[in-house]
Amino acid sequence: MIHLITGGQRSGKSEYAEKLILSKTSQPVYMATSRIWDDNHRKRIEVHKARRGNHWLNIEEEKFLSKHDVNGKVVLLDCITLWLNNFFFDNENDDDKTIKQAKDELDKIFTQNCDWIIVTNELGLGGHPDNEMAMRFNDVQGIINQYIAARADIVSMVISGIPLEIKNTL
């Protein structure tokens, strides 16, 4: 099962995803994808960790999610935007390579026999970027969000902390 949770920045996506996974399992797995850029970003990560508590199995993986065996688990992957950012910047100006690598990695993780709860951002909701790099990233993000949503059994959008189900094939 794949459940994609999308929404704008600070919309409550992660909190909703955390509550959802705890309603499904007492042994949640949290797959964190963010690199730590600076002290402010480190503090944001620490807030997320403190909110979750110690009963989560935490996996920190910047890019190659498929190297972790999560068969039989319920996994919260948070978040696609930060994960995709790692490919985007490592590949410099090769957006096609970024898209291919991301799709290949997603195809690998979706073969595992587990439930995925995946958090992503709807970047296009936040206005039009004022520079070319940000616009390119928005485009890449949109392509990958659509790729995941097409495979997802459930897609929810969180607006102001309220989840709205927009797709359910179960």
C-alpha cells in the first residue's frame, strides 16, 4: 500500500502522517531524507525527532532508500522534496538524470512488501519562483509527485492541518 500525503509548507503533513502511521502499527519506521544544511535546519530536524519520541525506528538516508530492507513494516518516508533535492543538487544541471534516478529508486522501494506513507510538498502552491533553479526544481518535483501519485493507492492533501482524501483505490 502506498499513501501519498501532499500539501504546502507547514500545512501539517508530517504530523498527520505520524498520527496515521501510529494508528497502523506499534513499531513505526521513520525514513528521514534530509541533509543538514545549517544550524537552523538542524533545529527543525530535532523538533521533528522530539515530537516522535523514542519508539520509532529511525533510518536516515539521503538518497538510496532501497538499500534498507523494510519488508513487513509500515514506513513513513519524510520527505520526497528533501530527498529529491539531494539528487537535484548532486546532479547540478542535469534535471533528466535527477528524474531518472529518482524514478529508478522509487521503483526499487515499491517492490518491497511494506506499507509506505510518503510526505511531499506541492511547491506550485507557494507562488512562482523568481529564479531559474527554483523553477527547474519545482518542475522536477511536480513530475516526481505525479509519478508517485499514479502508483499510490491513497493520495491525501493537507490544508491548514486538515487532511482531504483526493484518491482512494482500496
